[in-house]
Amino acid sequence: MSLLFSPFKIKTINLKNRIVVSPMCQYSSEDGFASDWHLVHLGSRAIGGAALIIQEASAVSPEGRISAGDLGIWKDEHISYLQKITAFIHEHGSIAGIQLAHAGRKASCSPPWEGAKQLPTNAGRWETFAPSAIPFHKADVTPEALDIEGIKKVIADFKAATIRSLTAGYKVIEIHAAHGYLIHQFLSPLSNLRTDNYGGSFENRIRLLLEILESVQEVWPAENPLFVRISATDWADGGWNADEAVQLTALLKNKGVDLIDCSSGGLTEQQQIPLFPGYQVQFAERIKIETGISTGAVGLITEAAQAEEILEKGQADLIFLARELLRDPYFALNAAQELGDDVKWPAQYERAKPRKLV
């Protein structure tokens, strides 16, 4: 059996293979509610054989949405349809996870197919928040710097969202601390110019993440996996860097985090990213080696052989796929065929399973 299709256990969760559906925003909600689109989108990846399906960045508050179309989990009314989605995923042999997020200064934007630009006031814009009053784009409305009460609200929102996630049936939570969203904005000295206990030193800049983690752990069962997605570097001079990412990860591991989802960038327009296949795997490898924590590799991973090589080299424990799974929901079933593994297909699709001619 290939490593890609070998099982992986995290606490009480048994993953049937190493393929993870990375959180991918669909920008297709109204008032944060899931719909048939989300059921079909996520459910088809379960039918397609992925082991773990992490729902898109789900806003812990209305102001934490990237766009008006973001999924949300800020009120109890969101739970009912999410239960339908998690039940379907589990029925088909996959594990349902959710990414909890707050967009910070990158909130209140149009969806990508409408330019992904910040909404004007007359088009439904809402107030945005950040560690410091610095906009992401120069043309954006300046965000409001969070005061201590605002920070306490963010922490409480993550905790409440965790309780709802548990009720909705998710087995894995991922805290989104990457891609230039609120937690990442606190981590990076490029976006965090605070002079209080939440800014300045490394210890102060990571404080919000650690306090959110603690609040989540107060209500999330200890036997359930807890992931954190980080941007391992800002790809910009003077920004958050890989050394700090390793230092942070060591602390997160000691505090009970089970896996680091290793991404990068998204904080500043000045980023310079050298794109090539698997360009972010280096961070998953370094963090895994230097801290001993499990890692997930993500970023321009598009082929089964490429994913298998990452695992063979010990660079990561799980393979997070995003755009490739938008192109091919059945990547896992096809990858198994390519690697010579015999995996179970849904009974409804069994008659289409390729078979060797005798």
C-alpha cells in the first residue's frame, strides 16, 4: 500500500488515508447559512474518497466574514443544516472538520468573481477590525483598531463557535491563523503596531492566538483533534518569518495542538512568493523536524506521485489539497488507481471502478 493511502490516527480519529480537503471558500451563503451547494460541494469530496474534509473558513461573527457570502457559525440557527452536512460526510466514511475564522481587516469584500475588492459603503460594507488601524489595500477604508473589549469579544466568539461546531457534528477544528486574516494580523509586525500586551514582542504578538486556543480548549473535547493553520512566512521583509513559525509551533504543541497546517503569505501586497509545485512543503518539513508535531503540506500539490513523494521523504503527515479537488472531486479514487491501491468505492459507483483485465 502507498503511504498516501495508509491510515493515520490523530487522538480518537482514524483517517482512512492522508488526503485532506483543504478549506475552500465558496462565497455562496446568505447570512452565514449553509445550503444545498455546500452539501453537494463537501459531500462529493466524501464520496470522492478524501479522508478528512475541512469546511471553508466559517466566520465566528458577522463582522468576521471575508464576504457577505461566507459561511458562518455565529448563531445557533446555523447549526441545523451543518448537521445535515456532517452526517452525510460521516455516512460516507470521511471525517468532517471545520475551520473557524475571523477576517479582520480583510473583511467586507466582494467575492472573487466580482473582484474581491472591499465593498463601498453604499453596497453593504460593514466595519472592519484589526490589531492596528492599517488597511490591507491603500484604497481600503482604514479598519478600527481593536480595543481590549473588542479582543475579549473575538475570543468569546471563537469559544461560542466551538460549542456550535461540536453540536453540529464536526470531529476536527482548525483555527485559522493564516493568510492575512485577523489572528495572522496580530502575529505579524507588518500589521501589528500595538504598544500594549498584544503588540511589539513575539510573546505579545502571539498572545491573541494563545488566548483563543485556550478558550477553544475549554469547550472542545480533549479527545478530538485540534489543528492550527499558519502562514509560515509573510514573504516580505520585516514580516512574520519561518523562524517565528517554528517558535510558535513549539508552544502550540506543548499546549495540545495536534497538527499544523502549513501555508504562507496573504498578509501584505508587498509579498514576493516564488511559486513552484509544492513551494510550501519546505515549511511543513522544517516545522515537523524541528518541533516533532504532525504537519499538513499544502500548495500546488496536484499529482498522486507528488503527494506520495512528500510522505515518503517524511516532509509532512497529511496532504491538504485545494484547487486540485475543485478540478477533480474524485482525486482520491483516481490517485489510488494510479498508485496501485485497491480502495473501496461507493456502492453506487462500484460498477465504474477500473479493473485489471485478466
